[in-house]
Amino acid sequence: MKKIIYILLLSLTIYSCEDVIQVDLDTAETRLVIDASINWQKNTDGKTQQIRLSLTAPFFNDTIPPATGATVHIKDTNNNTFVFIEDGATGIYKNNTFIPVINGTYTLHIVYNNEVYTASETLTSVVPIDSVEQKNDGGFAGDEIEIKAFYNDPQNVENYYLFAFTVPSRNNIELNVYEDRFTDGNRNFAFYSGEELQSGDQLIIKNYGISKRTFNYLNILLQQSDDSSGDPFENQPATVRGNCVNQTNPDHYPLGYFRLSETDSLTYTIQ
């Protein structure tokens, strides 16, 4: 829908410079958006975690409204309860006593506006990033820098990965998901390229271990958000439902996801 609206507004700008055009859009029911990503960086205690709650907003809103005043906690299989306290009125809820356990099952519990939301997920391990290779003449025109981040996939284990490539100086981040269905036990790599990269840029590469369910969710979400694919007049994608459920009113379902990952990261300097 955004692509169609952008084209429409551009046409109106070109052919009508005097009239003010009011674009009327349908307003959907406001929903809770749950960004509950628990990340345990290798070689840390993983105690400090945070969850962000926000609300959906109309298309032309410049800001994302926070969901304030919620009650948030996570319970593990050992019956430990980790309470997340809101930082001011930001919609960001923090905890500094979290105990991460690989393959441990955790249940998220949120109470917001008298409605109860829950989700369960397993904390998934990840292998370290082994090495990084750079190619300077990549892309169709040979003018892009290509990066490969290598890792050794464990044999006879079903693994799923989320890779994030971040260039802080350009405020740019790219996400990709991988599975080992056809590469089990091999040395594999995650791929990133960009003609905007320059020598001296810092590239943060982060690998997250994710479950199969999380992989399927993110794979669909990333395909729908890929601006480089499809027709601007294509049918609108369906709403991607996460693993969070409104126990009070199932029809008033939330957006977002509850994920727990062991992570590994490194910072690479573009040559």
C-alpha cells in the first residue's frame, strides 16, 4: 500500500501545484506491538534485557506511540520470574536479573489495558562467526563491496540463523535468515553487499540462533518488506501473525514476536 500511495502523491505533486489534496485512508483498530527480543551475547552473563511495547498508528503519523503502564514478566521452566519495569513512560521495560539457559523454555506474560498477552519460546544457541571475506568488485556492475561472514554449522542438528549487518555511520541495517536444510554440517556464510560501502566503514555483523518457528515468521516478514521485489500494484500481503496471543480477546491479536537467542558478533572494518 505504501508504494501505491507514494506513486499517487508524486503524480499529484507534478500535475497539481495549487490544490491541496486530502488522501483519506481507512484507520484500522489500534493493536499492541510486542518487540520482545531476548539476546544473550556469548561470554556475557545475559542478565540485562529489555522489551519494547508500542502501538500501531495511522499511516501519516511521524511518531510511534509507546504502550505505557503495562505489567510485564517472563517465567522460565525452573519457575523463576523476571519482572520487567518500565523506564519512565517510554514503553521500554527493563530487567537486570535475567538467567539465560540454552534450550530453556520461557513464557512471556503482559497485561495491557486489562488484556492479557502471552507467548512461549525456547532460547536457541548459535555458533560463532568464524571469519570474514571481502570482495571489492561485486554486483552486476562490478562496483559493489561484497562481504561474506563464515560460520561452521553443527552436523546432524537442525539450525536456523538470523544475521544482522549494521553500518552505524550510515544508519543502515540489513537482516537475513538462513537454514541448514541443504548445508548441514558444512562451513557456510551469510552475505552482504552494498555500493554505498567505503573503505574505513565499520560493519557490525551479528549472528542470532533462532528456532524454526522464528525462522518461518522472519522469512515471511522479510519477503514482504523487500522493496526491491514485486510490482507496485501487487496485491497487499497478509498481516504476519507472531507467536503472541491475546488470551482475553483473541480477535484483538497483537503484532510482533517473542524471541530468545544466543548471539555472536564482531566488528569488521571495510578495506
